[in-house]
Amino acid sequence: MISVVVPVLDESGSLESLYRELDGVATEQGYDLQIIFVDDGSTDGTWSIIDRLAQADPRVLGIRFRRNFGKAAALSAGFDAALGQVIVTMDADLQDDPAEIPHLLARLDEGFDVVSGWKQQRHDPWHKVWPSRVFNILVSRITGVQLHDHNCGLKCYRREVIHEVRLYGELHRFVPVLAAARGFRVGEIVVSHRARTHGKSKYGISRIPKGLLDLLTVRFITRFGQRPQHWLGSVALFALTLGFFGMGYLAILWCVSRLPGNVPVHLHETAALYYSLVLMLIGTQLLALGFVAELISALVTREGDAYSVAEHTSPDKVVSPKLVDQETSANPPEPMKGSGA
């Protein structure tokens, strides 16, 4: 079974067309398909269309949020409801082409765990295209996951990926990065991108600073999520060292100034004193923050969260509940055809 997760926000004009295209691809390719529409607080009648589609087709599942919680929350809800061994995500605005799904699956069969679309030819305004390109370059260089289009909503995952990668905030665009940090193989293919014909874009200029902050967050949690003190403590020690050297220098300067014939130095009139004190204060706070972060990391880390198991030789002898859950997720029971809802 293939589960297609579609976050939806005020896209009533495109849902029926998207459903027909997905149904056409499934019929042509012989897929056992599950379609999950997650209504993220729409106010334009989107839910009534989803409800009607679900009533007419048991493969369609609708999930409605009480209010807008964001795309990451919508994807998480869809992932939780997905029954397929392969999960495809796409936007509801018809700019993502369902005909690309067979190409994503073919790439997945080459040994990848995540396949991301690359909108090489984009049909968007320049003020969206160029910032996106700069952002993609930054993400690739900072995280080491070389993708041309991290923002593309058309992606394909093996089930075990979504079982291990936890989404929150606005980290949905970094799922390949989070998956790569767990050891999963990430690839990409060029996909067609269509011009928008319904609705309007939900992203504006405010997306840029948010994206940069999220990038820093991802960089931190993928490298130091299990050892936050290594980063915070390093900065703290650097600040403390500069502060102590500054105070030592001032102490020596003060002592020398008290020798006969020298001009006395008044430390409270010296800017270096305040710089040194601030550095020592910052270093102490960062060091304490690092210890708190280590405590939180130790408390919330469950058994097995520090690593990712690809397979094991004797599943029937595994005693760890965590590994049993992973084995069940990687090899779920074969669903009945058409039972996706």
C-alpha cells in the first residue's frame, strides 16, 4: 500500500482535481492507495469536500484540525494515520504532479529511504524562487545533505523513516536532513512543477527568517542533540577563558601601576574590566545552560533513540520493546486492498 499524505489549508478549488489525478495514477499503475487529507484549519469549505470524497471512496481518509497548527503538525497527523509501507507527501495546490509518484518509487527502489523532488523549472514569482535557491544552498552546505530543493513538498519515504523522525514546529522541510542524521539514505529526482491555478500561496517574506532559525535548530539537534554540552560548553569555556585572561591582565596591570614612579590605574575606568566581567558571566550562564540541556536530554531520551536499527538477524529473539516496534513498523501486516480508510 502507498499512503499519500496531503496537508490542506483553504484549497477547496483544487481537492477534487487532485483526487482524480491520484486515482488515475493508482488505477494506471495498479497501486493499493490510501489518500489522507489533513485539513489544517481551513475556513473555505475544504472540509465538506474532503468529507464528501471520503464518503464516496473508502481509500480516502480525512483528518480535520480544530485550528491551524502548521504543516509539520498536519504531516505528523497524516503519518500517524498512514497504513502504507511507502508514504508520499505532496501539496494540495496542484503544483505537485501526481504522475511523478511512479518515478519517486522507482528511485526508492534503487536503495534509498527518502526521495525528494527537485523543482528544476519552477513556475513561481522571482521573489519566491531566488530566496528559495539561496536557502537551499545554505541548507546543503550547513547540514551536508546535498539536495537542490529542500522545500519541495513532493517527497517519498519508507515507513521506518517516519517512524523514527519526529516533527514539530516548522521542521517539515528538513525531514531529509533529520532522516540522514539517523543514517537513512537520501536521494532526489527532478520533478515537474506546475503553475498555480487555484488559491494563493501560504508563504510570504516572513518565511525567510523563520527558515534560517529552523536551519540553526536542525543543525544543532542533528549534531548535538544527544550531547548539547559539547557545543554550549565549548562556547562557555571560550568565553570564560577570555574573561579570566582579561581579569588576569588587569590584575597584573593594577599591581604594576602601584609600583613607585608609575601612574596608578583605576580599573573601574577601564573598559576591559567590563568586557571581561561580561565574558565571564556569559560563559558561566552557557555552562549552566549546557548542564540543564544535558539533564533534559537524558530524561527525554528513550531506549534506542540514540541510534537507528536497520535490521537484526533473529527477530524472534529480540526482547527490546523498542526493537519489536521498529520491526513491526518496517514490516506491517499486509492490508486488504481498498481498506485504506
